[in-house]
Amino acid sequence: FPPVDPIPGGDSSETSEESSESSESSGTSESSSSNQQQEQQVTILPDNSATSESDNITLTQNPISAVISHGLVNSDQIRVYKGRTILIHGAQMTKIEFTCTANGTAKYGPGCFAALEGYTYEANGKKGTWTGTADELVFTAESNQVRITQIVITYIVN
């Protein structure tokens, strides 16, 4: 069956994507298509792996890796310096959510990434979200440095 739009004003207005993120998971795959694909999430956090400015910093939470072309990773932040990239790869991804230290397009916020199809960010919030389907994505810190406190990646389990 094709996906069904939520019922306006109904109790079941949660989408299947939101349901699968619930901490009260029933352990079943939330998919409305006949070719059900199970999704899982991993969270990449700062880990003190590069406390001084470095090139090609790799953070891995199997099966996903994030490679910062030039930046810094301390105990609080993953920093992608202005003009540099973060490559995320390792599985077929359907959603990537960045939580940053600043709001919107302010310095260090999620709006400092260059435009990318499927990417949106909260104008007054700290979250930037890409949705789509890709095996790898490159985000460029275009207008300013981006400081990230966590990256949550949803991917399809093969």
C-alpha cells in the first residue's frame, strides 16, 4: 500500500518515520510498503579524537563513518571549519540530523552548511536535517564554521 497521510486532528497523526524513532519501540519494522526495509539509527558524538586542528578526522559508529576534511573534535563539539566538508558514508542513509551549538544561520549553526537537496534547518533552532536516500553525502561549511554536538543517522539495514 502507498504511504497514507496523517488524519487531521486524529490520534494517529504520527508518521511511520516518527514512530520508528520512538523510545517505546515494539521491535517491528514501521513500513507501509510491500517491500519492507528495516531502518536503524546510529549517533556520532564528539570524542576528543582530534583536540587540535587536523585534516581527515574520522568518526565511526558502525556501519557509518563521518570524515571531516579539516576541523577539530573535542569532548563537546565536532567542528567543521569554514570552507571544509564532512563526508558521511557507510550504508544507504535515509536521514541525517545535525544538532549544532548555535541557531539557524548564526555562526556555528546548521544553516551554515551549503544548500544541498533534501537538507533543511530550523531558522530559530539548532537542528539541521537531510532526508532522502544516499550511500554517501558531503556537507560543506560554507558561510561559517559549523559546530556539531551530535549527528543522528538513519540507515537501511541490508
